[in-house]
Amino acid sequence: MRNTLYAAALALTAIPSVLFATLPAAPEYAPLDRPLTIEQVPGKDIFYSIGNPGVPSKVNEGNTSNAGYVITNDGVVVFDALGTPSLGWELLKDIRKQTNKDIRYMVVSHYHADHIYGLQAFKDHTSATIIAQDRSSDYNENKETADERAGARLSQRQEALYPWVNKKTRVISPDITFDDKMTISLGGKRFSLIYAGPAHSGSDIMMMVEPDGVLFAGDIVQNSRIPFMNSDDVSTTQWLKALNEVLSLDPQFIIPGHGKPSAQAKEAIAFTRDYIQYVRDTMNNAVTNWIDFDTAYDAADWSKYRKFPAFDNNNRGNAYRIFLELEASQFKK
Ligand SMILES: [Zn+2]
């Protein structure tokens, strides 16, 4: 009897520790009703999760951004963590379906809620080093210029995305930051992290994976979706420059922060560039002719973009932000 009990106790302690080698047994995150949509870059050990095209809501469970991971012989590099701890946990589970190799680095494209709340799952259940650009600290520390005023955004999401974002959800800071460029060599691959901001946010970076020629572009590229630009830190002038830099990298496959990944990188880049340019041209006409914003906005022809996801949520704010940016630029020099 004693031996049986002892054996049973041994089995009970042994099983969880075996499981723990791959994944902890009981995640503390609210389960999702809809699974992630995971795809593979053809012929490469590179996988990505495709978010829904709209803005975060209970219907899409906050799954609106893209993220991905690269498996090398010496470990895994992840790019972005998705918009809730539950989504981060699902991404982690998907990695564990493919490989048992250590998750070495978690690279964050920029500090905005739809890309970072999933970091909590990686922080609590892996030893990955989290890397972001220097200005990611603005998100928490500088309340005047923070990308989206972190505290207010978290409260909003705790309501809008409950139970997946809740009182236990916290913003995880990076372990390492860099200014302009950083290179990681791992398992025969080179990961070039390139600062491309301040464009969509203060801390935008992109990650080029060589020799695969795959670019994780973050929110600099948003294919077939109206990007969010209505934030203090947006600079469309710098954003257009960053898009030119993306073109010069000549990626063979591009994974944008939102929208469809593509082997036709030039077309994916052109969507975001043409949209920004169109809003700029329209608002520039208003600013130079002293037309007030509402009149200019109502008179503009938005038919080309109205059909794309997030138009209703983002377009008017984007136009207003660009109107202010162009107005301010008239007072410089
Ligand atoms: Zn985003």
C-alpha cells in the first residue's frame, strides 16, 4: 500500500515536470474561441500568424495584428507578440508544436497595445530576451509623447477585450534596447533589426532575415488595410522615407504588421505608400489654400479607400493628424 501510494505520488510529481519541459500545464490566460491562423513562408522555417483586418474588438478577440517566428538550429527568434496574453500564449503553443528549441529572442516591432500584450506569456513562460528600440520606453515613461498613453490604453482594452485583457494584464518592458541598428547571428541566419521611426510610432523597427530574404516590416507596411496614424508620434514624412528603405532592402517575402503577407513585396509596400501620399496630397491642398479641415475632408474623394478594413475607424483621424502635421511644417524654417 505504502509503495503504491509512493509510486502514485512519484507519478504525479513526474508528469507535470515532464510537461513543463515543453509547456506549463495550466495557463492563466482566458481561452480563445477562435484559433490563430498560422501560415508558413514557402520553403522556409519561418511561420506567421495572420490577424483579422479590422480594429480590436470582442468579435475578433483582439487578434488584429500579425506576428511570426523563425526557427534556426540554435533556437527561435520571434517577431511581435500579438494583442492579448491569451494570443501570446497561443503563439507560444504553436511554436512548441514545431520545435522544442529555446526561444532566444523576442523582437518587438513597436510599443502599441495590439503588438505587445502577448509579451506577458513569453516573459512568464520562456527565457527569451525581449528586444525593442530605445524609444519604446516613451510608451510607459513619457506621458506627453507616449505612443498611445499606455495606462489609458490598457484600461480601454481591459473593457473592450475582457476577459482576454484583464486586471492581471501588464505591459512588459524590453530587456535590451538599441538606437539605430542591431544584428543577431543565430544558427546560420542573420537578423538585421533596423530602426525605421519615428514613422507609425516613435519606436518602429523592421527585421530582415537573411539568407531567406524575409522582412518582418511591423506597422511600417500594412497591406490592404487603412493604417492607424492618429497619434502624436506619427510622422508621415519619415514614414514615406522608411517605405523607401523597405524597397531598397528588396525583400523576397514581406510580413506586414497588419494585412496580407506577400511575395510581391513592392505591391504590399505600394498600398501603404500610396495611401499616405493620397491623404497628404489631399490635406496639403487644404492647408495651402486655407481651407478648414472639415470642409476639406467632406469634399475629398475617399472612394478608393472606403472599402478597405479599418477605414471607418481610422481615416478621418489620419487625415486630421496629417492636416496638423502639414500645417505645423509651414511654420518651420
Ligand atoms: Zn499595429
